[in-house]
Amino acid sequence: MNKMHEVAKYEYTRHVNNKAFWITLFAVPAGILLIMLLSVVITFASIDTDPVGYVDQAGLIKQPQETPSKTSLFEPFIPLIPYADETSARWAAEDGKIQGYFVIPQGYTDSYQLIYYFNKPLSSEIRTEVDTLIRTNLLAGETIPNFERLTEGSHFTQASLVGTRIVGENEAAKIIIPMVISFLFVIAVMTSGGYLLQALVEEKENRTMEIVVTSVSPNELMAGKIIGNLSVGLTQLLAWTVVAAAVLISFGDRIPFMQNLQVPWNELILSLLLTLPAFVFTSALMAIIGSTVTETQEASQVTGLITLPIFLPYYFLTLILSNPNGTIARILSFFPMSAPLAMSSRIAITNVPTWEIILVFVIMILFCLLTIWLAGRAFRRGMLQYSKRVSLSQLFTKEAGRE
């Protein structure tokens, strides 16, 4: 077992000391943050914050619009400028001083109808500012118990007829956690798993495996490589988690969507635990491929078939969310490569029986043991046929089990 630890240590240090590892480690969060920043900037840059005029023919507006002490990218402010009549408002709009104006007609409280004249169509931001201005003036001087609470509206909790809890008011955001963890899992598999696959194929091509096997058994070698590869993946996930936590702590209160987001730590920990056996299983599959193929190009082609099941929950995500205890959702939950997203999503939006969660972990562990065992046999068989590709059926022959 000491040799297995030595192999794991060697594999880990070899990958961590590789420039490609550090490039990926920093490039992934930097790329994600850059894409998010560009999306936010493009979205909010498209919001026109030019002033909007209004003509109060009903004599309703007694309190002018309140100007916020500070504005931000996420909370744009559109000034509302009063005009004495429609003629002056129209001139201002035609000169480009305002993007449009609305008229509060006489008898507004009978119909609650406004007329908006525009150069640019009415946006939701303008509508919000106008509604706030009119509501403030309509309620000026009125005493309404629990007014702020009434304006919030009702809070809904959805529950299915079969008795499973679906989501509360802000719990829909829980799906973000399994989505993010699954995305990071995919990146970790495609990077660190690729390291293991490439290393095995290269060692097989240059015949260094034959030298290594004289000092360590095939099972210890493959187990050490898988553990080392797992450690590389965990290092990446840990680093990305720290970066994500730092961003949330630093900017979470400035992002409206994130202000009310509560992190369910038990579900977060469970989602992370689901990625461990899934990662081991995938790494073992990579090891099997690396031991059975003869060229790096051939290994890269087969790798696509392995990573495909990881993306299956994304294709069926709508079905999983609408029917989390349905047949497809459960099938994807019991398969190691799709379990991190499928099971985590189900746990986030419904009550999954405890026995089912335990059974998923048991099945995933059994799959891990099976693939590690097959990886050792693939290594032995590959030594006998280093110039030819080893088929899956050959892994179950007596020759593949010989030391």
C-alpha cells in the first residue's frame, strides 16, 4: 500500500507542477467571471437612463421623485422631469433632452390610464419609476397598517399532491448549487481526467509501463494513479470553491438576485460528496481506456463517449425539475456520472427518501470498485498487447487476471 501512496504522490506532484494545471486552475474562474461580467455589462448597458418627462394634468403629483443617494450598475435610476404642458414636453423629446414623456390625464383615478409618448418604447425600468412616483403621491397622507408588507404581496410555497415539498419563495435559487458543482465537476473531469488518460497512453507507447510494473503491482499502480488524479481534481474544485465564496462574500450584497440567497449547507455538502465517487468512477474509466488503446489520438476520440453521460442531466433538466421523483430523474440519479447533477437537483427541490440517497452512494461505490478492478486487469492485458487495442471482453479472460 506504501507503493500505492508513492504512485499517488508522484501523479499528484507531476500534474500540479505542470504549467497546464495552473493555467486551467486560474483560467476557468477567470473565464467564468469575465463572461458573467460581460453579460451583466451588456444587459445593463442596454438600459437607457436618459430622463423621462411627465405632464400632470390631474394635479396629482405633490411629492417629486426621490433621487437615490447612490446608484449602481444593478439598480439604474431614470430621472422623471415635470413639464407644465404637453407642448414643452414634446419639444424636449424632439430635441433629445428626454427619451419620452407620459401624461397623467384629468380623472386619472377613475381609469388609471396613462399615455406615454416616446422616441424609444416603454421599458420596465421606466414603468417601475412611474409606478413608484404615482403610488407615493396617491398614498401621501394615508395611514395604511402594514403597508410595506402589503406591497410585497403573498409568499407562495408550492407542494405537490403526493406530499413532497417543492420550493418556497426563495428556494428556487437552490438549483444554482448543483448546477455550479456539476459544471465544475465536468471541468475537473475533462482536465485532470485527461491528464491521467494522456499519461497512461504515453507510458504505454514508450514502454515505460514495463519498467514500472517490475517494482509495483498493477492494482497498486492503477489505484495510485486514480487517487493521485482524484487529488488533482479535488485541488481544482477546492480552489474554485474558494474563489466562488470570495466573490459571493465580496459582491453578493450588491447583486439583487444574490441578496436573498440562502446557502443550504447540508445540501451543498451532500452535492460535493456525490462528486467524489463520480470522479473516481470516471477516472477509472479513463484509466481503462488509457490501458487498452495504443495511440493518444484514439484515446481522445473514445473520451468523448465517456463525457457524454455527464451532460445527460442538462438535456433532461426541465423534466427533472418538473418531476423530480419521476423515472428519468431516478435513473439519472443512480448512474455515477450523472448523479452529481441529477440527485443534487432532486434533493434541492423535493424530499428524496433517505434510503434512496444511501442506495445511490452504495451503487456508486460498487461501480467505483468494479471500474478500478477492471483498470487493473486492463493494465495487465495491455502489457501483453501493447501494440494492439485491447477489447472489453479480453478484460475478463484469465490472462488479464495474471500478475
